[in-house]
Amino acid sequence: MSELTHFNQRGEAHMVDVGAKDSTHRIAIAEGRITMKPETLELIRSGGHKKGDVLGIARVAGIMASKRTADLVPLCHPLMLTRVEVDLKVEPKDSSVSCRTTVETRGQTGVEMEALTATQVALLTVYDMCKAVDRGMTMEGIRVVRKSGGKSGDWSAP
């Protein structure tokens, strides 16, 4: 097993030095879902929600969140993202909304945290917009499903 990289030799938290790493094209894809009552999903699907386009607002929230990841996660590097795509889909058979986020950059460190943050915040926004009609919504399965670029190369979830 690899060592944890966010601790120095004295066991203190620190930001990893990526200055000597090569700048490469990096991609990360994360996914997750929010499950809800069928009536709540129908409000989202039909556009009948009083607050407006739930999925459109959640998509923008996810994009914005990806760009602010370093402000939220203390040891993340601020990155210049070159692409963020937040894809939200209504899943009637599961009474859920799925989210799949792709984030890209050309840099010295990966974008997994940005993809995870975008996914989580997009789903949180769905929750926020729908909580008045369904407080029992559940977010689940938030995970990285693929990453590429950098010294460690490509990785896909089993």
C-alpha cells in the first residue's frame, strides 16, 4: 500500500509539492445519484417545480463547485480547469437523478477532487431545491469511476 502523501515526515498535514511533476492532460470522471419519492422526480422531470429548472441550476452549481474545490478542501491545489461537464439524468425506474461529471485540465496534479466536488454539489443542489416536498432524499454512490493522466496513468473503477 502507498503512503499517505498529505503528511510530512513529522506527521503534520501539508500540501504536496507538485512542482517537479510533468504537466500532462488529466481527466477524471465521477458519478453519484440522489434517490427520492416518485412524485418529487415527476416535479423535476415535468418542470413543475416552483423554484424553476432544478437540473439546469444543479448543473451550473456543479460547474461552479468544481472551480472552487481548492477553497473547500484544505490541501487541494488550485487548478486551471479546461473542461467541466455535469450530466444529470432523470432515472424513473430508480426514482432518482444520476450525475456524471467529467473534469479536465493540463497540469501537474489530477482533477479527481474537482469531479467529486462537482458531483456532490450538483446533487446537494437537487436536494436543496426539492427538500420542501421530500426531506427523505438520499445521496449515494458518489465515487471516481475513471481517471487518466499523470505518473500513475489510467485507472478505472472495478
